[in-house]
Amino acid sequence: MDFFMIPRRVARLQYTTARLPFTVLDEYIAPRYLNTPALLPFRLGVRLFVGTADGFAGWLLGDQGMSRRGQQDRQAALAAARQAITQDHDKITAAAGHQPPDAAGKRRLVRYRPEDAGHPGSPLQAGPRAPAERPVASASRRG
């Protein structure tokens, strides 16, 4: 029997007990009550924290299964974060009217054409602006 076997088992039990509230929060409370896009960073943060803690505890306690589980949790949380960022980016660019890249992956360049100046909504349709009036300084000064 290894000298460190019993302390490792006790430490593993203590870690599992300390991890329990985060597991309950991530698996039961967050999907039901915190399922809004505004709280997505919080949920991903909890998953990253639990995954990192599992990986560290697995390394510290010599438990390969716990370490592997922590690595998988971190990778899943990072993949979910990448997907959320990509979806937000796509929504923002679509709302801003940006053109998606063409089939070759290059953005199409939109050039100004002078014949477009007469179309409604063109900044050149209104014609040149009149110069702004400057305030006239009074001739009398008190001093």
C-alpha cells in the first residue's frame, strides 16, 4: 500500500465536495434560469473554471480521468465561446450591411461611380452646401 494513497483519496473526496456547487450551478441552475445571451460569458466562465480546476486537481492527485475530464470541459467551453462569438459577429456584420466574402474568400470592392450621384439617398444629390454663417463680433469692447 502506498503511503500517499489514503491522503489522495481524502483530498479527492474534498475536491469532489468543493466542486459540487459549481456542478449544480452549471448543469441545473444555469440552463433553466440563466439561459440568456447576456449571461453567456458567466456560464462559459463557470465551465472554464471547473474545467481548469479539474485539470489541476487531476494533475495534483495523479488522477488521469479527472485531468482528462477537465481538459474536455475546457475545450467544450472554448468551442462554445468561439461559436457564440462567430454568431454575434455574423449578426453584427449582417446588420451593418457588410458584404460577405465571395467564393474565393476575397471581399468585393465597391467603388464609387459618378452616375450614382443622382440617385435618392446619395450624399451628392443635395448639391454643395452653403458656407456657414460666422457670428459678427461687436464693435464696442469694454475693457
